[in-house]
Amino acid sequence: MKILSSREVMRSPIFRVTEEHAVAPDGFQIRRSIVQHGGSAVMLAVDERGRVLLVRQYRLPARASLWELPAGRLDEGETPLKAARRELLEETGYRARTWKKLVSFYASPGYVSEKLTIYVATGLARGQAQPMDDERIECRWFTQRELRAWIRAGKLRDAKTLIGLLLWSPSRPWPRRSGGASLQACGRFSSRPRASGRKAPL
């Protein structure tokens, strides 16, 4: 497919929109408005008990507070792994000793260029979260049994979270028993400023 034209029609701090015209060798043509996004990193943090850390924040487009894997947009020139390390610390206060890439995928390739990369993070050490001014983030550890029940009940509605958990879980057997889940502040209702140019919520 050959791109005949690309025109920017809108720009924001998070993404830009282009109108593009392309043609195939057989003459077939397509025109699309495309949301151009620099990509995001997603962190599946697992503690020594096999629990997974999720965050909850209000998502204005969804008009709801959603439980999700922590994630964030790549800064300019940043690799997905570097972004994952930064975002895990900023959103949750945790650092990880070991990082393993799980999968990369496009969020909605019909109109968005965003590519997400999920990493499994282990060997965790707790620190101080650094949320953005407009972020209110709550953290909770979930057992594998709880995650399975929530997926089946439709309580997890975020695509990257479902993809990450369903791809990761087959390599770890679901336990018959679950320990207690814990709720913790993770920059909750905090407004500690970050350096300028940091990402807006994913």
C-alpha cells in the first residue's frame, strides 16, 4: 500500500490526528482519519505471593472508574521498557528487579496507531508513588483466583488488562485458595507534580 497524502488536522499533548490517502498496486484506494499515538507501556507487576497489582482511576471516556494494569504513554525517544520502569514507579511507587516482555499489540488498528507493550515485573521493592496533578490512583493486590472470578463476571473491562492477564495466567496455575487482597494508597488523591512533558493518562 502506497501513501499518497497525509495531512495533520489536529494536535494535542497526547496524540495528533491525520487524514491519509493510500492506494494498493491494483488501484484499490482507502482514505482514513488516523489517531497518531506514540505508544504505551503496560506493567503486570507480580509479588512473591503470585498476586497482581491493579490500579483504579476514573476514565472520562468510559464514564466509570476502572481497575486496570498500570500503564502510560512513551515519552519522545523512550523505549517501551524504559517507559515501563518509569511508569511503574510513578503510578504505584514500586520498582522491579526483573522485567520480561509478554506481548506487543495494537489497541485498535482501524483508526489508532497506538502500540502497547506489556511487561511482567517481578522482584518488587516499594517506594513513593509520583502521580500527575490530574491523577487519583488507588492500588490493590489481587490473587489469581480473584482475577479469574472478576474476568468471568465481567468486572474487568479494560482491554490491555484482559489481554495481559489471560496471556500470563496459563503459565501460572490458578490456586484453589486465595489469600486476602490488600488495598493500599498509591498516590491516591495525591497531586505531586512531575517534571514537565510527562505523559497524560493512557
